[in-house]
Amino acid sequence: MNFKSIYNTSPYPIRVMAASLRGAYLRLWRYGWGSEKLVEEILDRDYWSIEQWQTWQENQLEKLLYLAAKHVPFYRDLWSKKRRGGDRSNPAYLDNWPILKKEDLRKFPKTFLIENYKYQYLNEEHTSGTSGTPLKLWRNHKTEQLWYAQFEARVRRWHGLTRKDRWAIFGGQMVVPTTQNKPPFWVWNAGLNQLYLSAYHIQKENLKSYLEALAKYKVVYLLGYPSALAALAVLITEENYHVSPIKLIITNAEMLLPKQRQLIQDAFQCRVINTYGMSEIAAAASECPFGTMHLWPDTGITEIINKDSNVPVQIGESGRLICTGLINSIMPLIRYEVGDMVIKEQAISCSCGRSLPNMGEIDGRLDDLLITKQGRFIGRLGPIFKVDLPVKEAQIIQENMDLIRVKLVPAEEYTIDTRQTLIGLVRERIGDVEVEIEELERLPRNANGKFRTVISKVKR
């Protein structure tokens, strides 16, 4: 019997003990005696001038590129091959580096580690595997503490919170067996002051127990997938339940749609802020109190390039997000294509006074671009769900070039006219295709609990 089986069959107090021990271990990795100093330094950098940021990034990048070209096997081999092929470009300039694809990282993960590093001193992480096989990633103690200091500074501290506050999360961990039909649908992790809520048991019959748990554990703020939070918000609104005061709700891991934000704010009667990040920690962003999504320049350098070429896009255009991470020097990712499409926005001066650049709107996943019969790639399908339709949640799936399937959870006002409107909106963007509508009580989630708004099954 493996650990997961033992955990699932154990009584709740044993699950709490296991989760809390794991939380204590993670706390040792993420925080230390120098964490508060790191947080203060990060908050000070928020108000640097553009020139200060440029100088700082150039210095960090110079050291990173030299280290990678000389001491990381994957990159060293890459530059050796370029030299043998007659390429004499200088690795000291970022533009001379090729785009790094996920597939290379997936196939040869250990070749991205700096040579002669001891594995026993590293923390192994995995991506959630939303679009395929999960990636293996490694971080050392210094990187781990710096990453969580950035989150502490630019997510919690910006909004009057600290890591010592009690919080709850809807994430991808299976903290409760999916077959369980009675509470508790959560586990308390004392090591991180965290109530980990199952994202797989959100339904009308369980709503009261979820809300009672939030009150019992005195949760100050809530973090989780927009789809899970919106599903809970819909039930709260429909059942007219009272929610114990929550100071802030933080969304992550999925696109936050305007309709979802409004649903969550109305149900919980508190502010909702969005964040952007990744297990690869090559880029990150978060909303300030004035609603601007600020990039974190000390996490990574970002580029937005055309989806069909490596040419930078213009303001207002959507392109591939390319990131060069600056905080994980033992496993550097240089010009890494994360798979997200982003709209390049005009730089703005935010009322918060911070000099951090603003991040453009996430325009979906590169893997989930739909393809028309004419060969066009369609990425901006988010506006379909921004229309005020009586639909709780929906998902668009391109089965093949001729068939689009729309799975949805209808609201009370849903009618045959809603079906026709949705079909029209899809055809307006995709062209003359068959559109099938499936009405379900709940849309399926991935194994990691995430929800994808758009899925393409068509091979490029």
C-alpha cells in the first residue's frame, strides 16, 4: 500500500498530521531568517526608476548568460554546435539565443542543471501538466526563498496581508478522495496556516460544509483557480448563503474572466485580484490595489513575439510570451516559450506609484489556438464568454476542422435562443462549421483540478 492509499483511508486527524508535517517541511524551504529582509528589498525595488531597473536587469542577465553558456550542459552543447556550423554570434547578447521550447525541457530536464550540482541539495518541482506530460524542475534553497519573498511582497503585502494570516486554497492536490461524499472536503495544514479545500467536491449539497469550514478555521483570505471559486460563488448566490468575512480573494493558474471576477466579488463581498505565474518561475505578475497587472522585473525578462515568427509584436497585437528567468541560476531557462499568448499593451503610469511595467491581457494558450479551414489561427475566444449570457461556465473544444463542441452549465434563464446565440458567436469567429452544444450539470476538470476554457484537438 502506497502513501496515497494510506492517506485516503486514514481518519481526518491523521490526514491533518500528514499535511501539517509536509507544510512544516515546505515552510523550511520557503522561508528563513533572511526572508523579511528579502521582502523589504523587493518592496523598495517597486519604486525604482526605469533606468535603475534596466541597469539591474542587464547586470543579472550578463552573469546568467555567461553561466549558462559555460556551465550548463544543454546550452554549452548548443553553442558548440553553433560554432561548428560557422555561427560566430556572441552569447552575451540575449537576441542571439534561440527560443527554448517546452519539448526540449521535457526531454532533457537534467541537462539544464548547472554542472556538478548535488541533487540532495535541491527541491524537485513539477508543472501541472495541463497540456501534456509534466516538466521536472529543480530549485535550490536560495531560489525557493527568493521566489516566496516575491510572492509575499507583491501579493500579500500589497494588500495588507502576511504569510502568518490563515488562508484557504482551491488547488490541484487530491486532499480528499473523489469518491468521498461526506465532509470534511478539506484538510488543515498547520505548517502553512492553510486550509486546503478540494476543488472536486463543489456542489450544492456540500456548499454549507465548505462555508462552515471557512468560518471554523477563521480564514482571512482565499486563493485558487477562478473556475473553482466562480463555481462556489454561483452556489452561494443561488442559495443566498451568508459568507463569513473574507478580506481578499486571489486567483491563479487559469485565465480570470470578467464575469467570473464579478460573480466572486458579489458572492464573497470582497475584492478579487489576479496573479500570473508558473512553476518554471521565469515570469510573474500581480494586481496592485489600483487594478493594474504589474510584471515582476526581478523574476524574469519577458518578450512578446509573433505567433508565426520571432519578430516582436506591435502594441495591441497578440503574441507568444517568451521569458528569461533571473532567479533560478542553478537551472536557467533562457528565452523560454511558456505557451501563453499575451496582448502587448502600451506602457502606463499606475496611480500606485510603482515603476513596475504593466502586463498585457492573457490571450489564451498557444496549444489551444483553434484553426480555421483557411489555415487561420484563432486565439481570442474569451470575448464569447464575456457576453452576458445565462451560462454559469462553458468550454469550447475543436474536435476537428469541421466540428466545434461547446460544453456548458446553463443558468435558470437559459433558453433555445441562448443556444442559437452561442452557435452564432462561434461561427462568427471560426467560420462555417458544425457547432454542437452539450448542457451539463458540471464541466469536467483536468487531473490537476484546472479548467481549460478552450481546447484544440487538431494537430498542427
